[in-house]
Amino acid sequence: MTSPSHPTTRASGASRRGFVAALAGGAIAQARPTGLLIDTHIHLFEPARFPFHANASYRPESEPLDRYTKFVREAKIDHAVVVHPEPYQDDHRYLEYCFANEPSRGFFKGTCLFDPLDPATPARMKALVDEHPGRIVALRIHEMTAPGKPHETGGSIKNRDLDHPGMKTAWEAATKLGLAIQLHFLPHFAPRIAKLVAQFPDTTVVLDHLARGGLGTPAEYREALRLARFPKVIMKFSGVNYSSKQKAPFADARPMTRAAYDAFGPDRMIWGGLGYSAAQFAEAVEVFETHLGFAPETDRAKVRGLTAKRIYRFD
């Protein structure tokens, strides 16, 4: 189905390239999708002013708030969720700086990162939530341990054992604080995730990056999609490149996107990764239309922002 507000839905390769070039050349506002636009997955870094944690799992180039602010004003993005990144570990000072200096009032919400196995995590998480009422929306948990490999118990906050009793304690604490659990995981962990979700049916659970379906077997991805049987599990349309062997718009991953859409529907799908520049924004819009152009415009509007507004309680 072609949307009148998205001329790229059935565009040829040449016209898509023209669309991307036009955006990168400064036509970003004109090509912006209509309706509410919420980016549910951005990382911001400014290591010169806010140094990375000693246990940083990677050390990216600077992506500072002031540059991002200029971009979102040009792109007319309505809101964004700062996914607190691993380079800062459990130091949330830059997230707090972003709240204090956001592009417009109430523009940002954010996730937090604490070691789910640390007994101090419930109290530390509560202190951060209390300090920023209504701003912290999720506890992010990384579970990227390869099959057959041991889980990590120290160092960088990642790859903790989902079956550890402390994991259940962290989920319970997050639930009491009204937070979602945001999972960055490999598909083979879906059955373990299902056990936790079943214990906490009232907890919103967000699955990052299409559950990284391309990094598992088809059977494992089917198990990840079966998490849709729990009504408060949300799929994030982001990180499509992780599941593709092609360049943007990652057309080979379209069946995976369609399967996720069919499982979760537009009321439980959100969009993340809209970029930090005109060129990246152009690519993100192209990827969105390539993968979700089949859906009615009313449903695409939900994925672009309306569903995120409800889930993250943006005013």
C-alpha cells in the first residue's frame, strides 16, 4: 500500500537514491514523515566532558547533545528515548545532563543501566528514578552470551545469567518502580526470557533490534517471536543491519520484519535509530518504508510514534 505522505514506498532504486541525496542535501524537513515521530533508541556520548567508565565495553566517537539538538530540530523529531549506553556503565551523569539541557521541555526520557545481580541495584535504581520523576522508563539488560559460553559475573555490566536469583530481584524492583525491562539479547535466550516474563506479567518488556533475529537460527527467532503471546512484550524496529547481509535498506531482512509485525502488530511495535544527521535520517526513513511499506498508513503512524507515546507516557 502506498502512503500519500511517503513517496518512497514504491520508489525505484534510483528514486530512492535521489530521496536520500535530497535529504542529505538539506531537504530534511520536507521529507519528514507526517505525524508524531519518536526515536526510541539513541545513544549520546561526550567523553571530553563526561569520560567513559573504566569498564566501558567499547569507546565510541563523540555524539554530543548539542549536535543532536540541532539535528532533531531540523528533522522535527518530537521525542526521543536516550538508551543509556554501555560506555558509561552505571554512571548516569550524562543522561542527567541531557535531561537538564534537552531540546524542548519533556523531549527526553531514558533508560538506566545497573548490574542486575548487584544487591545494591534496587536501591540505586530507586534513587535515580526518584531524582528524575517520570524520566527513567526502563532498566536495560544485555544478554549477548554465545551458546555454550559462560555468563559474566563481573567487569562490564553485560551478559549476566538470566536464571540467577538476582535477575528476578532486579525485575521485581524495576516493576515496582513502574519501569520496563529493555532486553538486548541473542535469540537463543528467548525461552529463558519467557520464564521471567511469565513471572512478571504486568511488566512491560521491550525487545531491542528485532530481537537480533539474524544472529540466531530460524527456530530461535521463531521462539523470540513467540514472546508476543505475552501482551506486554514490545518489539523494537531498529538495528535491522544486524540481521542483514546487505547494505541499506537491508531488503534481505524484510521477511524477518514482516514476521515481527505479524506477531506483535503496530500497537506493540516501536521505531528506533532515526540517526544523528540528515544522511542517517534519510537512510532510516528509507529502511522503514522498505520494510513496513506494506502496512496501512494508520498502522505505520503507530510504529513511528503513537505506540511509543503510549508505552513511554510522553505528554
